Amino acid sequence: MIGFWTLFYKEILRFWKVAFQTVGAPVLTALLYLMIFGHVLDEHVKVHGVPYTSFLVPGLVMMQVLQNAFANSSSSLIQAKITGSIVFVLLPPIPYSAFFAAYILAAMARGLMVGIGVLLATMWFTELKLVAPLWILAFALLGGSLFGALGMIAGIWSEKFDQLAGFQNFLIMPLTMLSGVFYSIYTLPNFWQRVSHYNPVFYMIDGFRYGFFGVSDVAPETSLAVVLACFTVVSLLTLSLLKRGWKLRT
Amino acid sequence: MSAAVSLVDVIKYFGSLKALDGVSLEIEQGEFFGLLGPNGAGKTTLISCLAGLARADSGKLSVLGHDVSTDYREARRRLGVVPQELVFDPFFNVRETLQIQSGYFGIRKNDDWIDEILANLDLTSKANVNMRRLSGGMKRRVLVAQALVHKPPVIVLDEPTAGVDVELRQGLWQFVRRLNGEGHTIILTTHYLEEAESLCGRIALMKQGKVVALDTTANLMSAGGTLEEVFVRTMRQ
């Protein structure tokens, strides 16, 4: 267990030492989104009877939780692989399951820290109620873990920073941006509504938002089941890559 | 008593290249053993297989009786490796680096031993300096320190003095000799043959993935000449 806690502590310390960049910058990005979209649309748009700025905040929070959880595990692994310092975690007797858990928990911690930061910063712009806080917590924890695991796969698979950037720009970004962060999918044409239902991030955003307003596009139980299933599949895949030492041990 | 390291018919391919071609040898506990050979002979691959950084395609490797694949946690606990590449984690200072490495090996409070290692490697004044700000020689010392934090009974030094000044070499060898005197098994790879000649009790010469000579240093040199001459003769055969 000490090996696991040390690796977890190291991962926390790694992003905390550059918190301005790893926590501060994403909070600022979310604030800019809110100021621009909120200012332009707040007086014209209501979603599920909720003012647009209020509707937007939970989406932005969850988007930053997911993107930063992904960024934490993926950047840590790719940096360690490229600089060669990965040997320091491969030489000790740390079981692959502990390795997985430490990276996922640290990714989730960074995601949550950024999410709380965004929530605190946006409180000045709109009034939010927490109708069902347990749903908020469940989707934040599960979503952060799922994207932490995806980040591990990307970090293990990538051999260069541009491969990781490709993963981030062509998979993670479209999945999060087209998930209903900025809109309800029921404002989309039928075809795109159906497409959105194949995007697991849609369920994370929708379920997370339910915790704030008590209304959602899909029942939160359904969303939770989808997210849980995705997390199980991605985690099993990550664990199997770690067990085989794929792209880590030659 | 188990051998410190036991290798039986180890074969490793990289694509079509046979990097290790049936390597077998035993290193006894307490030995100061030299693993020598030209670049590409397979020394680092052999060390990587032993340390679990690479997986042998066939053969058996064990550290103090613990198989490196089926009983990898016990094998790794008993092994300390100083890698050949000058690698470091730029986020941490020297003390943090060593504390974290101790934790990876399951040791929570290790400051007394860390202080002793720092003193022996002349790193005490650099304990709170970030790794990025150290010179190459200092980074090399930290790599040695990282390999020793868990007091491994078997220590592998893969070209530890490459690019290192005379003062550090002398200090490092003094410390390593002391560890060997205390019972630690030392396995050394180096291109500085005079170092191997003066330090190692037994030497294996490797060429193209095979052990081509294995004997005590004295016996290898009994035909006459320095170890360097023996090395050149063997590699030409």
C-alpha cells in the first residue's frame, strides 16, 4: 500500500507544483467561455426553463473535470516515457493494479480541483442550487475516473507529444464539445440528437446537470448506467495494457 | 544458499535481432562482478530483463531465488539498478526524489538512510536543489542514490561513471566497495576496463548476445597483458 500512496502523492505533487498552469489556467478558460456565451445568449435563451448562464455553468464545470483528468494522467505518462524517468516507477515492486489506482485517483483529484475552482469562480455570475448533490458527486467522480483511465491509455500508446495531441484534439475535444455542454441536445435536428446518444460524455454532462436543476434530457439512472459501463470497459482495457506492460516494458 | 543472480538460457529478440542468445550464468552473493562487452553486446538488455524493464522471450532469470516474472515483487525488492541513461524527474528536488523512490519500495520513513547516502555521495548540500539545476555528474550521483534507497542486496551499476569527473568516480567506488564489503552483490558494466580490472573479482565478456568468456579477473589476465588486451583479443576471435 505504501507504494500506491507514494505514487498517488507523487502524481498530486507533480500537478500541484505547477498549479497556476494545471488548475488556474483551465478555470480562466471556463470563465472566458461563460463571459462570452453567457453575455451573448443569457437574455435570449432558456433551457429547461433555466436561464442560459445557469444552464451553462454545470456543463463547463464537468467539461473541465473531464479534460483535466485526461490531461493529468496522459501528460504524466508521456513525459515520463519521453524523458526516460518512467524507469523509476517500473523498477519498484508496485503491482499494476496499484499503478492504475494511483494514476486514476490523482487524475480525478485534479479534475475535481479544477471543477471546484470553476464552480467557485462562476458563482459571481449566476445563482446555482444543488438539487441533488449526490448525483453531482457521482458523475464528477465517475467521469473524472473514466477520463483519467482514457488519459492513461493515451499516455501509454503515445510515443511522441504530437500523437497525444492528436488523441486530445481529434477524440477528447470533439467528444466533450459535442456533448451538450453549451446546449440541450433537444435543440438539435433529429439526426444529431440520435448521434449525441452515442456519445458517452453527453450522459456525464446531462447527469451532472441533473444534480443542479433536477431536470435532464435523459433519466439520471440511465446516464449513470452508461457512464459506469464505459468506465468498466475502459478500466479493464487499461489494466490489461498495464499487466502486459504494453509499450512500457519492451 | 541461492545465487544472487541466476540466468539460465536467456533469449531475447528485438524484431529479427537476437539481442540475447542463450545467456547462462550465476553470480554468487557478495561478488563484485563485471559484465563487459562492446556496444550492442547485450549487456543493457540483460540488465533490463533482470530488472523487469524488458521481458525475455525464453529462459529463467532470478534474483536471490525469486523468479523475475512469476515472483517479480520479491525479485525487484532485492534489486537496485542504476540506469545507463541520465534520467530524472524535473518536478522534484533531490530529497523529494529519494523519499518518493523509498516509498515506491514500501519504505515510509527513510530519512536516516537517505542522509547517509547523500553524505556518502557528496550530495548533502544539494538535497533541496531541484533536479533540473544539477550538473550531469550530480544527476548521476542521484541515480546511484535512487538505486540504493531500499538497501538492495543486489546492486546493478550500468555504466555509472560515464561522463563523470575523477573526484566522483573515486568517491563512488569507495562507497560501492564499502557496500560490497558489507555483503551487497555488485554487478558492474563499464567501458572503463581499468575500473573493472581493479574492482571486479569475476568478469563475463559478452559479444553479440552471448557470454564468450567467464572467469575470475586473475584467470582472464593470466595469459598476460592488461584486461584491455584480453578484451580486444577475445572480441577479435
